[in-house]
Amino acid sequence: MSDRSSDLPVVVIGAGPQGLAAAAHLLERGLAPLVLESGLGPASAVAEWGHVRLFSAWPELVDAAAVRLLEPTGWTAPASGYPTGAEWVEDYLAPLADRLGARVRYDARVTGVSRRGRDRLVDADRAAQPFTVHVTDGAGHETRLEARAVIDASGTWRRPSPAGADGLPALGERAAADLVAYEVPDRARPERYAGRHTVVVGAGDSAFNAVHELVQIAAAHPGTRVTWAIRRVAGAFGGGAADELPERGALGQRARRAVASGAVELVTGFRTAAVRRVGERAVLVGEDGRALDAADTVVVLTGFRPDLSFLSEMRLDLDPTLEAPRRIAAEIDPNVHSCGSVRATGAADLAQPEPDLYLVGMKSYGRAPTFLALTGYEQVRSVVAAIAGDHEAAARVELVLPDTGVCGGAGVFDDPAAAGGGCCTPASPVEVIEIGRAPVDA
């Protein structure tokens, strides 16, 4: 990179937990960060699920460099407890953003990243050119910035996966958009769900939280009905007591109890093919032809995907399955395993063919479902060290991740009750609760 480029800021895309932590590390290393956030405030994505309680405790949710930046202001890191998303923002992320001041720019949506005077095809003197970052605000005004490096911490929240089992929107899903939600219901705002029928589609932590919120709404509002449609039972309730993050294990066990009590009807082996609108209600139709009872709302929680559109002029090396950096894909691929022993990832794992471009945080995991804040903080520590030229620190690993206790891998994909293919063995037999299970092909 040219001497002129070294005077430019490092652009960080996204003012979420990892983006703000990256800025703190950059400042500590004497580099100039510029954080570009599409929302109107810090951690705008986290704020949208502010009612959801995290399964990581406070000490696992704050970054070391951020703490060092905040402590001179009199701020004290919370010592214990499990905050909600709103508390995470109010008690940590917002004060961190305030401390960074004008280095965080809001209402700044990144629409493209390239090299000055070079499109994706041009090799000549490419790495010596600064990055160009195209930004659009809510009024449609466009600007172009230059940067010495780019850290993409934009996450995946804005791109939820659709209901369709084939990875595409189910037939009719777009047309029934007003009947479909892609976020966890909030018991404090029960109007949409109270006294009505809701179908939850998907498994995992978000679905567990949705089921719990809906069960609380049902307890306060008679006539509320909850159906939960999943593909497989094996591993559906998480790691339970085997999970080294107790609150995460408890999420699945709480969902299990809700099903066992009859508060939630569990439909297994269901792969959504269509959303059929019937008046002001939606009927989910499975690939096997089964139709669920009409729902007033369908809550789709089938995962998230990275937005790679604004990186179209960048040279990327991503895994074709996960859309994650290729070097970390095998570690996080749920087709291979979904249990612990995933090692911490650093700059060398996240580096792209485009020098000084890094994907971090949830964005770095692509479509993989499990990510911890601790992982992201270790990533940005290593990445910033690499950008600063401290390759020894970049290569050092300063984090040991806990086991998830979630086993079974992909298993036998077309058998709702099958386990197997994982990297560890469940501590106890899996209890199979089957309501409306589809026949399994011989």
C-alpha cells in the first residue's frame, strides 16, 4: 500500500459488538477507525431483538480493549448476570459508541467496496491502491470514502433465511409477507399473537426463544395456540446439561418442557414448500403434501445469510456451502458437526485474496448457526494486530472456546428422528417426541 494510503482510516462496516470492539483495538494501536453503521444508533440490529436474553454471561460479552477505553470515563463492566439485548446496548455498546464519538457514523449504509481506479479484473498495482467505500444515507445521498483497510463486521441480521426447505422463499411466502415474521415475538407486545394461532418454523436458539415467548403470551391470553414445525427431532432441543454455556442449554430444555406439557404442538419431519394464503390467515404446506392448520402469523426462524452484494468487486475466497472464509468453514460446518472444540479464529484464517480486507463476527460464519461474542472479540484483536503489522500478536491465540454440548451433526437428513454424523456422543438417549411425523421413505 502506498504511503498516502497509510494515512487513511480503517473502515469498519457495522457498529455492532464486533465493529465497535474493532474500533477500540484500532485506537489502541494508534490507527484511525471509521465505523459505518446503517442504523440510526449503535448496535441497531441488537436493539431489534432487545427483549431476548443472551445465553452468554456479562464477562463474555465485553471486549478487553473496549473495557480499557471505557474505564477512564468511570464506566464499570457488569460482573455477572445474563443481559437482554437491550441491556447489552444500554450498559455497554452505547457507552462504547459514545466514547468513540465522531469515529462512528450513523445512517451510513455501505453499498459497495472496491479499489481506487481498479475493478475486480485489474491486477496492476492493485494492492497499492486504497479501498473505495460507497455509502448511501436514508435520504439517498451518496458519498465515496477511501480506506487503508476494511473490516466487514456487518453481521447477517438483515438477511434472514426464508421458510422454504429448499433455501428459497416458499411458494406464496412473498405474497403473504404481512402474515410472516422473521423475528422472535415479544411477550411485552402480545397483540399480534394473543388469542391467535402462531406457527414457528425452524430450530435452534431463536426458535427456542420464540417458543418461550409465545408460551408466556399463551399463559396470559387464553385461546392462544402455538405450533412448532421442525425438520428433525434429533438434537432439536440443544445440548441441555452437556452445554458448557448453561443458559444456552436451558433454552432447549425449556422448549422441550413446553412440548411435553402440551403448551406447544410439535410437528416433525416438516419441510415447507408453500405458504398458502386463505383470507387473512396462512396455511403452511409441506413438501410431502401435509397442510398445517391455518395460522394468523408464521414466525420463520431458519437462520441467516451474509450480504455479499456490496463486496462484488472484491476478490473473496469463501466456502461454497457456508459463504464463510474457506479456512474456517470445516470447523463450523453443521453438516460435519455442531459440537464443541471449534478453535478460535484469527487474521490468518479470515484473510482474503484481497489484501487488508477481513470478514469478522457473524459475517465470518456465513450461514453457520452458532457464534459467540467471544469468538468475534478474538477475531478483531487478531485482525487489528495484522493490519498494524504486529504479526506475532496476530498469530497468537488468546481464547479457548467452551464446548457447545450439541451433538449429532447432520445425521440421516431425511429421517426426522435420526442422529449421527457428529463428533461426539449424547450423554443420554434422545427423547423423541413425534406429533404429526411424516412417513420416512424406505
